[in-house]
Amino acid sequence: MAAAALALYLVFLLLVGGVRAWIHYRRTRDHGIRLHAPNAVTRLVGLLLLAGIILSAVAPAAELLGIARSFQRLDVTWLRASGLALAVVGMTMTMVSQYQMGNSWRVGVDPRETTELISRGLFSVVRNPIFTGVMIGAAGLLMAVPNVMSALAVLSIVVGLELQVRAVEEPYLTRVHGHRYLSYARAVGRFVPGVGRLTP
């Protein structure tokens, strides 16, 4: 199961990172990647997400090499298989959401840019479906490869994405789109339908 989890994760990284940036560049002559980190919060977010990305690959590799012990209560074949299925669901959600962003797709935020506010498709269900998909995928990988490193990967990813959305993206979107974003955020949940809606 660890080999399948590692292969799935590496293919996912290739598709949502390299291939998506290449497609975006073909369309717009811009790769869409914004790694601008002007303050301590954005640098912390970057470190947390980088740690999550690395640990998500290291966890199954360590199990394959026999240097990571699984959590015994979670080391059940049907649970591992369910985790792989959940990871596929989360990864698919991430890729579909990226596609639905069209030319507004970005990795990171450039405060000097103004992109379209996307509120259709999966964005009409939750405000951050890409991040929801990433968290679902990470949880699936934890189930498929239940060890300390995959648990730390989930923790790093969830904390990093919460900080990114609350401290970076929501203030940016409020400043750029104003009342339109606030109305959208009051109606649509942050990561889960109906949960995390902004209050007036």
C-alpha cells in the first residue's frame, strides 16, 4: 500500500504543480506561481506547507524502507485501501478546482495583482476547494500510510493552509473585491459547506 501511496502522491505533485503551471503558461505566458513572502506569517506558511509536501513523500518511502513504524490500530488493510480511495477523491477535487479557476489560478498571492473572483463550480460549495481537496488527500494518505511522518504532514498542511487563508488570502480578497467578496464569504463556507462563513 505504501508503494501505491507514494506513486499516487508523486503523480499528484507532477499534475498540480508542473503540469498545471505549464498549462497556465501556455495560456497566459505566466506560470502563475507567486512565492512572495513579505512578512513572518507568509514565511511561516511557506515553511509549513513545504514540510507537509516533503513529509507526505517521506512517510510512504520510510515505510517501504522499513524505517517507519505504523500506528498499530490504524494498520488495517481495508482502512489503508479506503485511505487511498479518499486520497484520490481529494486529489481529483484539487485538480478540478484548479481547472475551474481558469486564468485566475495562482500559487500564492501577489498583493499588486487583481484576478477574477471565482464563485462558480466547486467554489459555490466552499470558498477554498483546492485547499479542501489537498486536506482530504493528506488525510487519505495518513490512512493509507498510518505513521508519525504522515500525521505530521497532515498537521503541517492543515495549519499552513488555515494560516494562508485566514491571514493572507481573505484580507487580500476583501481589499481587492470588497463587498462582493464579503457577500460571497457570508454565504459560502471556508473549507466545509456552511462552516466558516464570515459574519457581518
